[in-house]
Amino acid sequence: MAEPEHDELRAWVEEVATFFAEQYGQPPIAGRILGWLMVCDPPEQSATQIAGAIGASRASLTTNLNLLTAAGLVRRRTGPGARTTYFRVDDDAWPVVVRRRIATLASFADVAERGMDLFGADSARAGRLRAARETFLWMARAFERSDDRDV
């Protein structure tokens, strides 16, 4: 298959940015960085290369690279004695991040249960908490039952 045209590639990167902004409330630039790092060649890029590719300022790029690195989607690497830091999306980043997010969401079941204990299990307020708790427990069970190959 032929290499996509520059405009097609930029449009796809913008589609990723729009998706992450609309679905997850992420700044569009974070989505642009992520989109670019998912398809760029070479797969490791310096901040200067990323900024040039997506048309971003270095200041906003640094903030959003830190956000994506903290989320586990982007990894930074600096070679021995090198001054340049490179960023990449590892092939296993998605399953690792999804598993971490599911575990974090599932842990909210414990928080909801402690809230239920505050108000008594049969109160109206506890009912709303119970709904949250059951949803998060269901999610955790569904994920535990899934085969690792499914992720």
C-alpha cells in the first residue's frame, strides 16, 4: 500500500484529536500528539519533530507530552550521553493503559460501598451508590472473565 498523502495523514491525526477531545475531554493537542506518535516513522520522535509535524508550540507540547506520559500512553527515552529526549507509543501501551483504567474504575466500587455504609444500605442515597457500585463490579467481573487475547 502506498504512503498516505501529507494532507490525509494530517486529517487522520486531527480525527484522533477530535475523538479524544470529545470522548475523554483531552486537549486536542494531546490527541494530535498521540495520533502522530501512533503512525510516525521513525516511531520515536523528538519534541521538535512532533511540534513540526502537528504544528504545535513547544510550551503546549511539553505540557501535553507530560499528560500522555503520566497516563502511560507515551514513553520518553533519552539515550546515554544524549541531550535529546524521544517519545513513542509502545505497541503494548493500549492494553496496559486499558487494564489500569479498568482496575481504577473497579476500585470505585469500594468507595461507593463505604458511602453506602454511611447512610445505611436501604436508604435512597445508598440506592444511588449501590447502582454505581454494581456497575463498577460488573465491569471488573466482565474484564476478569475476558481472555487476555481479547485485549
